Amino acid sequence: MSWTNLATNGRILVVDDAMENIQILHQALRGEHDVLFALSGEKALELAHQQLPDLILLDAMMPGMDGYAVCAALQESAATHDIPVIFVTALSQPEDETRALEAGAVDFISKPFNIAVVRARVRTQLTVKRQADALRELTLTDALTGVANRRSFNDTLENEWRRCARSGAALALIMIDIDHFKRYNDLYGHQAGDLCLQQVCDAMRRCASRPQDLLARFGGEEFILLLPEEELTGASAVAQRLLDEVTAAALPHAASPTGALVSVSMGVAATRPRAGNDTSGLIRTADALLYRAKHTGRNRFCA
Ligand code: GH3
Ligand code: MG
Ligand code: MG
Ligand code: MG
């Protein structure tokens, strides 16, 4: 991936209470970008959540909710927090500009604007946004398998824990460890071992079917599946599917005493998170159950 090759076309939300300004900006940008528009701050917030634009061009002065209030509301919501905002406004005093930047805007363009300058600044901010997105993706992904890494798992677990504590829902974890993987490496070599980790992940990914489920590499040949809003019964059914999918992948493991195929052992735990208590007990329980699965024959789950 090259930073300079990141395409700059994207979806832009233009917000202005004057239709004439929207028309000018739409004309200027539509050749390169997908342009949406809103005639009020309230409508802008609604569209931002629905359409998740890559960039927002925001008028400061509007009746009702003004640009500063829109910017503050975008900042407060996790879904819209990372959308860059460029203020486009007739206000041109340094304190207006400062106020916009303090509200969270990434750039400030004064009216009357020059179309070429608007286009150039939009391109710059879209490039910066793409780079930030790509970087975030890299810091949250395991390079070998493409599943979430441990950091991403920890962040997501904390967030889902709080969310479930608020809603009263349960939360489940499946701790997964490949059986006799040391022998696999010893027999087939480390490179084949790497490929095997990828193939096991591909099989397991099919079991994390809901958008809130998260499969992560916990370390080495250990993985963890986070299942928010799932009870022990549901999580056990998912663990059975994991076993079935890994078996169906039919990856040869001639050195495995468990069978001639690659298999996994799992510990399944669930709890009802409460505000104030932490996640470590649940992980310890899943880990202890994984240990039991190992010691009662492997290629199974304990719940
Ligand atoms: P058990 O069934 O009890 O889990 O036995 P095991 O051999 O799987 O467990 P052990 O913890 O003894 O060995 C884990 C092996 O996983 C050793 C290590 O070299 C290998 N491993 C960890 N990470 C990677 C990796 O990224 N690539 C490869 N190829 N091997 C790895
Ligand atoms: Mg206005
Ligand atoms: Mg193992
Ligand atoms: Mg292990």
C-alpha cells in the first residue's frame, strides 16, 4: 500500500442554509466526489449518521443548530467522531477561525471562496482521512491472519462490557487454542504453520456471523471470539460450529495424537456484566475451561 496512491474521491456532505451555496459547491465537487447536501444543522446530523460521509463542508451560521453545535455533536458520537469537518463561512476574523478549529474542524475556508482552493483543500483532507483510516486498520489487525489483534480485542471488550452493563445483556467469550501445534511446526515447518494459522482463521471467521462478534488473535496459536449479547447456551452452539468448521476444513496433521487433522480446544464462558466489575474474571474462567478441554481429550469445548 502506498500513501500517495490512496484515491481521493469520496462522499462529501455539504451543509449550508443557502441553496445557492450548496449549488456552487455541488457543481465544484461532483466531478470527483459523491456529493450529499443538507439545508440545516439538524438535517446534517441525521445524514452524517445515516450516510457516514468521508468529509463534511459545514456552514457556520445557520438558523436553529449552527455549525459549531453540529461540529460538537459530531465529535460526541463515536460513529461520526472521525469524520473531518471543514468550515465554510463568511465569518473571517481570526477568532472565528480559532473557534471553528477548537470545535473540532480540520480546516477553515472563508466566503467568498475560490472553487479551485476548495477542491484542493477537500482533496488534502480526504487524503489525510484515508491515511488515518488505513493506519487505524493496521494498528488493530493481526498481520498474519487478518483477524483483530489483541489490542483491538481489549478495546472492543471494554466497550461491549460497558454497553452490556447498560442494557443488562449477557456477554460471552470463547477461548480457542490449536491442538498440538508445536508438533505441527516440527513436522511441516514454521512456514506451513503460518499458513495453517491462516486456514484455521478462515474456517473460524465463518462462525462469527453477527456484526458485533469479534474474532481476535490472542497470541501465538490462541484465538478468542467475543460474543456480546450472547448467553452460555448460544455461545456453546457457536463453539460447536467452530469445531465443525475446523473439522470440515480437513487440514492434515499427521503428528497429532488427537486425530489426523488439525483440531482446536475451547473454553466457553458467559456473564452478565455490571458497571464497576471488570473483564478479567470472565477471561480467567474461559481460560480454565480451555485447560479442562485440553486435559479431557482435546478437539472439544468445555462450558
Ligand atoms: P496443546 O495442544 O496443548 O495446545 O499443544 P501445543 O503444541 O499447541 O501448545 P504449545 O503451547 O506447546 O505450542 C504452541 C506452538 O505454537 C509453539 C509455537 O512455536 C507455535 N506458534 C505460536 N505462534 C506461531 C506462529 O505465528 N507461527 C507458527 N508457525 N507457529 C506458532
Ligand atoms: Mg449560513
Ligand atoms: Mg496449542
Ligand atoms: Mg497455546
